[in-house]
Amino acid sequence: MGAITGTFKGFGVTFSHMFRKIVTTDYPFEPAPAAPRYHGRHILNRHPDGLEKCIGCELCAWACPADAIYVEGGDNTDEQRFSPGERYASIYQINYARCIFCGLCIEACPTRSLTMSNEYELARDSRQDLIFTKEQLLAPLLPGMEQPPHPMRLGETEKDYYLGALTNPGTSAGAEKAPWSETGTKDATGEAS
Ligand code: SF4
Ligand code: SF4
């Protein structure tokens, strides 16, 4: 008797779910939008003239509990300038096989160079492909930006840059959502195609 009651209870659970709203999403054809503050893949942002905000200080790498970030700094010169400061990141890598998306690195960044996007499609076929390079992480050039290296266009000092960036929301446009995720395609360098 108990077994029959249990069987009908089991069917009851199934039956009650038949009339509930279907929540299945048509992934990957129609990916569900992420929450606005979702911690997705990182972005290395630029100043409005295209220079990189990253100054190669390595604070993000030291803050990372998973040892997922590797940075090597290089010296800017008047002929070869990539950022408004003395230094820039000559090598910048994030290993997404290690990253736990905690966000401590973006909290540590003194220039707001490093932020996180909503992009969550990070599965790759090999571990090597999970190591994203600086070229892949850099925000794409927005209209009016110029590909570094080039001289400082927004002022003589780093302070000019930081104060200007604060009043220009366009400087971090790539941080809210990676533009290439709109098209769903990007080439090997991470640029939109
Ligand atoms: S999100 Fe966390 S784990 Fe990932 S790189 Fe940043 S600090 Fe490291
Ligand atoms: S991303 Fe920020 S914290 Fe990391 S090296 Fe660049 S400036 Fe420093």
C-alpha cells in the first residue's frame, strides 16, 4: 500500500511541473543576458585618445589569490608611448584555467585599467587557449581613439589623463559588455570581426 502511495506521490510531482512556466533557454542561439554586475572576462581599458590605462604596476597580479595574472612592465619613451605614465604592460596575461572571477584584481588596480565585462562564454578546447594575452584583453579602439604607440594627446601630465577620464564615461565603454560578444565572433587577437 505504501509503495502505491509513494508512486502516486512521485507522479504528482511530475504532473505539477507540467503546467509551470518553461525556463529552458535556447542556448547557445539565444544566450541569456547576464546580471549587470556579473563578473565575466576582463577588459584592459583605454584613455579617450587610445593610450592604455594599464601602467604595468603588477598590483592586480599580487592581489590575485589564484595566481592567474602575469604582468611584465616596460618603459615608455617619447618615441614609443603606450600609456601616459612612465611604464606600461609589455606583457599582460590572464589564465582563465585558474581565474575564479573573484574581482580582487579590479579592486587593486589603481588606474581603473582593469575591469570585468559580462562575457561568460570562455570555454576553450585547450589550456593554452585559456591564457588570454594583452591583445585579447585590450578594449577595442572606439571612434576618436588612435592605436598606440603615440604621444599623449590629452594633456602634459598623467593627472590630466586621470581627471579627464573621470568625466568621460566613454573611456570604459568596453567594460560594461565586450563589443565583440554582440556579434559573437572575434579573431585570434580578440578583435571584433
Ligand atoms: S578575478 Fe580573482 S582569480 Fe580572476 S584574475 Fe582577478 S583576482 Fe585573480
Ligand atoms: S591592470 Fe591595473 S593593477 Fe594591473 S598592472 Fe595594469 S595598472 Fe597595474
